[in-house]
Amino acid sequence: MRCIKILSLFLLSALLLTGCGIKDKTAIVKVNNQVITKGDYDELFNQTIKSPALQMFDLNSKKVDKNSFMYLMIKDKVVNELIVRSLINEELKKRNITVSAKDTEEALNKTIEQIGSKEKFNEVLKYHGVSLASFKKDLVEEVKMRKLVDMLEKVNISDAEAKKYYNANINKFKYTDKVRASHILIAANKNELKELVKSEKRNAELSEEELNKLVEARMAEKLNTAKALLAKVKNNPESFAKIAKESSEDVESAKQGGDLGFFSKQEMVEPFAKVAFELKPNTVSEIVQTPYGYHIILVTDRKAAGQDSFEKVKDDIKLYLENEKKVKILSNFVESLKKTAKIEYIDKEYNPTDIKAALQEQAKKSSSMTEQVEGAKKATEAKNENAKK
């Protein structure tokens, strides 16, 4: 059920990404009176391929085949998203929809609350390769879209609708074994530390080797801090909550004495989950390293596998169904905007019709190649069978 707690409208905020820095201002598409530039395309394309699911394709390599099926698929997706972004931005301006700093902060706090804790929220960001600053920027656009949807149609989910969804998807509300744990975190990520070290003026002239040595030294300092805290905890285990409040760098859980609540194995990064599920209640771990840094874990309780009651998950289901309806309303609205929009493809390379034609050609080639491989395989098998006879 954890997936239901993540805002589904956030997926649409990717359509409204804006950027900074030097961009190629060459116009490639014109949507009504708005121009989409090559810089806009490059920015969104590069952000899209940073997704963990796409990194294996190495699409930012200089040697990448720009006529490959995967490259063309992403190109088609990015062009469409940029067009949608232009249409929605135009509509937001027409309706004078704005977002205050208070609106954004409330939305951020609500997101963290829905996910469970600041650490879990940070895990989601890190997995998707999104920085907090980037998330906040996207969140502003999401709040705008929520205001837009509210103008288009009011959405209310009844208890009966929520109950119907619960009964039809009962397996989603079953859970595996869970543990309740607290932790003390000393934040230490090599990549983040390296960026921090590089940003310091005194390190501007350092070589790559010197930078790496400095990062390793900082990591060692962090580890020594964690070791000192572990010694304090072992000396007086009952002081765990007090030490977590004073020293843990996971700010949200630190306020609760390090308490993370109950979680399943799948909800935490593998090294943390492995140790937490091996520990007996009221046992403190040795230092555990994850991409977030060095953890000291205290398991406080366990819960056997079971099923959440409807009353417990009713609000989560309502939020999920509400977001689902809002996404549909917004999608339908975008389609109506597309039908009346004047879209001109200044650079034909970015015309979706041509991109789709290239995709179909690649699909035919792929199918033909598969048939050839299967034919060769069968021929080899037949030859081997004859050889046996």
C-alpha cells in the first residue's frame, strides 16, 4: 500500500520542468505563441535519461545511436512533454494561477508525511536521481496544476468508492513481516562529499587524485564520528533516543529519538534492511554503511505479516483515487488543448510523425533480426540432431 501514498500528480510535474544556465536557443517547435528551443529539449532529455531504469542504455554517450529504438522512444516522449508543458503554462498564465512560498512548504510537508518520514522521502528522491531543490521547483508546478484541476472540476471520493477499491484490491493491503527500529545517522555520501569539496574555493586547483584523497579523509572523519557515537550508545543503551536527538543527521527521525516506525524489508535500502531484520528487539547494531552514510540501528519491535484494515487505509485510498481522477481530468484537458493549438515543427527532426515512422522502421528491423536469429538457431539445432543420427 506504500505506493498509494506517493502523490500521483507529481508524475505530471515533470511536464513542467524549467531550467537555468546556458541553453541552445535555436527554435525547434512553436506552440501557439510559445517557442520550444533545442536547449529546452536537451535539458529535459538529459534529465529523463538519468532515470535509474534508463541508465543501463548509456544514452548520454557520444557514441549512442540516435536512430536506436530506445533513443527514438525517449525523443518522442520528450517532444510530447515539452508541447504539453507549453500548453499548460499558457493556460496557467491565462487563469493567473500562482503559488506562494507557504503553499509550497505545506505541499512539501504533506508529501513527507504521506511517505512516512524525511529519510524515506530522501530515499525516493535519491532512487529517482532528483535533488531536493529540483523537487521543490517541480512541486511549485504541481501545486499550480492542482489549482488548475480544482478550477476545472471538484473531486470528492466517497467512503463507498474507497471500500469498493479496497475489496477489489485486497492483496495490496497485505504486508510481510515488519520491524520497528530507530537509528542514528551520520550523513556520508562520497558523490555528495566530492561535490561539496569541489565547491570550496581553496580546492579549486586540486587534481582528481587529490580530490579523491580529500573525500576519503572526510569519509574517515564521518566514520570516526559514528564510532564515537556507537561507543556512547553501547556504554548506556538507554540513552539511544537522547543521543539520536542530539547527534543524528536524519533531522526528522531525530526529533522522535531516531524512531522510524514499522517498515518492511522492501521499504529500506538493502544493507539497512538486512541488519534491521537480523537484529532481535532491544539490540543495537554495529555501524551499517548505506548510500546515505553511517547508521547505528536499534530494533525496538517486530510485527508478523498481516493485512491492514479498511479503516486504517481509507484515507490513503481516498487520496489515491482523488489523485487518479485529477490526473484523468488534467490529461483530458491537455488533449482538448492539443486539438485547438497551433503547433509548428520548425525543425522537422522533432516532428512526432517522423519520429514514430522511424520507430516503426526500427521495430520492423528488430522483428526481422529476431526471426533471423530464431531461424539460425533452429537450423543449428537441426544440424546437431542430424549429426547425432
